[in-house]
Amino acid sequence: MLIETRLRRRASQILGPVFAAAVVAYFAYYTVEGERGLLALTRLQAESARAEMNYAAIKAEREALELKVRSLRPDGLDLDRLDERTRALLNDSQADELIINLPKSGMSGH
């Protein structure tokens, strides 16, 4: 009977800290590995950075296209650009002109 009482007392002394340690371990694990944990946060930040870079590239492309459209409007018509596009589309040149074809990668955004 004495041994059983000591075992129960010892078990009750150990059970509280073991339970508390298990609860702390549970929350620590899900703080790191959980659906909203630190690793998920890192993944979301990387995904957000990729989306921001994609957005910046698309925005720059859109601004370049808007500039081209603006230069072709009647109120802000750029005659040089219009002449360039007309000649390129119609493959037209005059007799006294020299045409130099450059590779597309060497051209600056045209």
C-alpha cells in the first residue's frame, strides 16, 4: 500500500510537467510547421516576391505599349514612328535610301 501511494504521488508530480511539455511541444511544432507557421510564411513571402516581380515586368510592358499607342494618336502623332512602322509593314523604301537590317536582340525595344 505504501508503494502504491508513493507511485501515485510520484505520478501526479510527473504528470503535470509532462502534460505541460507536451502542450508546449505541440504549439512549438505548429508554430514552425503548421498551416500558418513560419515555414508557410516563408513560402508566402517568396511567392509574393515572385508575383511582385511579375507585376513589375507586366507593368513595364504595359507602359511601353501605352507609349506606342500614345505616339500614334492624332493629337500626339510621332511622324518618325509612323513612317518607321509604315515602311516596316509595307516593306517600302525609296530609291535613295539604304536599308540596314539589325537583329531583333540588338534593337532597343522596337
